[in-house]
Amino acid sequence: MDRTQDVVIVTGSSGLIGSATAARLAERFAVVGFDRAGPPHPPPSADCVSVDLTSDDSVREGLSHVRDRYGERIASVVHLAAYYDFSGEPSPKYEQVTIRGTERLLRGLQAFAVGQFVFSSTMLVHAPCDPGQRINEAWPLDPRWAYPESKVKTERLIETGRGSIPAVLLRVAGVYDDYCHSLPLSHHIQRIYERALTSHVFPGHISHGQSFLHLDDLVDLLLRLIDARAAVPPILPLLAGEPTTVTYDELQHTLGRLIHGEEWDTREIPKSLAKAGAWVQDTLPGAEDPFIKPWMIDFAGDHYALDITRARTLLHWEPRRSLNETLPRMVDALKADPIQWYREHQLSGPPPTEEPARERKNR
């Protein structure tokens, strides 16, 4: 333990983002990781403490550990721990973990000298925009399902319950890395890899798309936020994503060429037809549980293009990577070991054996 280093707490430190964040920050800070005990990615470079955010006693014990080992001064708390799922249904865990867990943590932090509290929110708290428009931090809020709703409620709680602790409301685009590790993207890739019928249809405008952000760029941004903690406003909503939005049509064609060496035809279909198909897949006895649920259809064409002027101006940050440049690495990893790729992304399998394009053309 080096008491000369500034202390950073990372909650959710065993998650994919938390582990990468803790590892990077540990190069310069004394990092304390708060998370439930066990896998998947406990960071070896952090002082890992088992903390359950739904328990007063657990949070109190975790913060007592920090005080005993590091003192009362905390440079930053990077709060990544939250609940989410893709069922679309309300869950009491959003209230218990995301909202009340944050409230419990903030209450305990009032006894410390905290330089900054960074809350990992989502760009989905905002209403979608039209192509040609860009969403900035002043764009209307319109959370459209349970996950972003929980983030909006937590943002409001932070604004009123932070005391004198400066807070960053970091509204992040969809995160991915070189191996993919994005649930929507991995399922998208799977559909095209398996030549599923659903890979040729889309219940929205194929000219629409959503912003993404490489994990390494997100960690770069978090580091800049910590370094600039004394210079940013006391409440800072901040969007983080790639300024170039890949449309659904572009994504389809790119994946078709990378995976199968061919263009990928995509047709827009009515939402009512897509909902009926998703409902059948979701209720058919003996069928695999599909990723696409009927509730997702309403939001399939939502367009999220981000204006990151605030991050550029305040932090001199912008993404150095892009989804388009990273897709070939994702597909290369899939082709190198499909079984492991499916296992890593928890996809139903086994993956099909891909026959060479030249053999298909000669049939």
C-alpha cells in the first residue's frame, strides 16, 4: 500500500468495464474495488473489497476498510455498479441496486473528503433524434424502458443527495471492445453468421443507427475526468460516444462482407409483423430463448447520434477508435475459434461450420 497515491474507488470492479478501469487507474492511483465476491473479472491490480450495495452494513464495512487503510481523502469514486437486463420488464433490482445502492453509497461518502463522484449513466436517458441531428447534454430526457429509467432516477438522486461532492453524470454509448463483448452486437453478428432469416429484416429505418464507444476510449475518458476533477463544474452531465454513427444498413453490409464475403440484403418490415414473429419465437415450446423480445421492436429504429463538444472542450477528449475499424477484429476472433467466441458471449450454439464462399457459388 502506497499512502502517497491518491485513492480511487471503482464500484462494479469485477465487471468488464470495472476491471479494465481498475487495471488502468492502478498505474497511477491506489485503486479500491467494490463488488460482490467472485467472478467474472476480479482485477488483480486493485484492493478488492466485497461490498453489496443493497446492504447498509456491507457498504459501511467497505468504507471503513477504505478509511482504515487509506484515510479520509478519496480523489474519485467511479460508480459503475448497477443492475440491468434485456427483459424490458420492470424489476425491483433497479430500485434496490441502481437507485438505493447509489443513495446508500453517497450517504456513506459524506464522511469523507471526496474530490469527485462519477456515475455511469447511459445515452439512452435522452430521447432519440432524427438523422442529421445530434444529441447534446441539453437534449430532452425520455427514458423509454426500465434500464434508462433507473439511470434518470439515479441522476436526480445524485443531484439532490451529493452534498458538497462534485458529480459527473456520464451518459455512455454502447460499449464494446476488440473481442466484441457487447450483447446487442454479439447477437447481431450471430444472426448474420448463422444466416438467420431475421438477419435480413429490420422493423425500422435502416438509415438509423446508434453510437458506440470502445472500452479503451471510455477508460481514457475516465482517467481524464479524474485528472480534471478540480476544474470541471460541480454537476456535469457528459455524453461519451463516437461522433460517427454507423447505420443499421452499414452494419449489415459490413458484417456480411466480413463474415461471408458478400453484400447483405436487408428489408424494412412493419413493426406489427416483427412483433408477431418475436412473440412466436419467445413463446414457442422447446425453442431457444431469443435475444430479440417483442418490446424491443418499438425502439428498433431509434437513432442516437451524439454531439461530444462538451467532452472535447472540457477534457480535450474524443474517441481514437471506431466501431467500423474494430468490426474486422471481432469477426477475425469469431472465425479463429467460433466455439470459444460463442461461449464467451453466452450465445446458444454450437456455431455452424462455415463453408467457403467459393464452394457456395459453384453449387
